[in-house]
Amino acid sequence: MKSVVETGTGIELPSYLSGFESGQMTHGDLHRLLGRWNKARLEPAFPTPEWEAGISRDALLGNAEGKFLEAERDSIRPLAEKAPESAQAFLEWFQDLQITGPGQGDPLFPWLATTATLEQMRWFLAQEVAGEAGFDDLVAMTQVKLPARAKLELARNYWDEMGCGQAKGMHGALLEKTVEELAIRSSRGDILWESLALSNLMIGLAFNRRYAYHSLGALGVIEMTAPGRVSHINAGLKRLGISGSGRQYFALHAGLDLIHSAAWNAEAILPLVDENPWVARAIAEGALMRLQAGQRCFESYRSRFGI
């Protein structure tokens, strides 16, 4: 098949359909391609004469993304079916995921805190940064047209992510300080497909409105489960001599995400499920999809480190 698009984005799709539909495209090839597409479609841009070719490209890649997301849904469906639909019972089920959900209590993180070398920590963080889809942007996309109570909670969360209006306090900028101090440099080829898939999952859920409630569940479960992991990472970075500035992103989220999680659960998840019990299944699926994607990463990282 002739290349579908040559619009300056660097994304070309020779033999794409036959490779993807026949199952011959590897996980790595698929997620590197989706990752490049996500970067291109989220960047501010200008109209070009090739806009029709861009629509053709987006249709092909949107199909690939949809098949990936639906495969992820299928894999966690048996667990999601156990989620209750009454609001309070669902919230209790959701909160229990921080103990029982996929990837929770993974031995990778105590090992990072106590044992990892600087080079091992640098490699791990390169993977994590590659899988970071930009929590602020994901929240912004997810909140579109939500009911007022949930929308306001996501707005408060977004404002915190944006440093409450101060550029130096923006969470993305804090993570960049870690990247700079550890001199983390990696090409797309150095990143495991599992890390790329995590980013592609989160963008796919937030970008496509048919997965809006899935995205809400995925983002909510991040807030709820992250504090324990980032505490271990912060401890490991401190042990390795990284400055307070270089560790600030992780130290901040160890405490702030506890507050965010409680508010997210009470002001977004609980009222949405109470208003419409059908929402419970979508939130459950999104949370489990995100936890499973994280678990895949942790297992691959441990394999790399021989843990």
C-alpha cells in the first residue's frame, strides 16, 4: 500500500493495514507508531494543503488505537464485571483496588528505594517519563461536558497540576527537573513497548469521548495508587544523592495525591455513579485497564533488573 500521509509529521504508513490486520505488526512497532501519532495529533499546528491525507491517516490509526483499547477492555472484563453498581458499594470496591488491583504491592518499588544503582534508577525513570502522557492534559480532555460537580473537581485537580497558576510549580516542570538532574536521555528505540503502551492507553481513553468515563476511572486510580510508589522512588533518589529539587515531583505526589484521590472519589466518582449506575462499569474498566498496563511495565522492569 502506498504511504497514506506525508504531511510533515514524519508518520508514514506503508503496508500498514495488511501488517496490523494480519497480526504481523509487533507490540513495539504498533506502540511506537501510535506514540508518534499521538504526539502529532496533540501538538498545536496549522492548516496544510494535505489535510485530507491527514484525515485518512487518522482514520487508519484511529482504527488501530480502537482495536488496542478494545483488546485491553476484553482482558480485564472478568474483573470489571465484579464491580457493584450502587454508588457506595462501588466506591468501596474502587478504593479496594489500591490493595487488590493489578500491580499493587509490586516488589520493584522497595527495591528501587533500597538497592537500585544510579544507572538503574536513570533507566527506570526514562521508562516512566516515556509513559507519562501529561496528567494535566489528560484531565483537561476528560472533563469536557461532564456534569458540574465532577467537572469542578477535575478543574481543581487541573489547577493543582498547573502549579496554581505559577509556572515554577507546574508538575510537568517539576518532573523536568528530575530529568535534567539525572541527565535522562533516551531515544524512542530505548523505551520498552510496555511503557509506550501505557502512554498510548491514557491518551486513547482521554482523547476519545466514548471512553470518557474509562478515562475518569484510569486517572482516579492513578491518584489513589501512586503515593506508595512515588514514596519509594523518592527514597531511592534521596539515597542516591539526588537534590531536593530533583526529587520534588515525587515528594510532592507522595502526599498531594492522597488529598486528590479522596476528593476525586467523593466529588467525581461517587456522584456520577449515584446519578447513573451504568457509569460504574466504564469507570471500573478504565481503572483496571490502567492498573494492568502499569503491572505489565513493572514486570518488564523487574525482568530487566533480574528481580
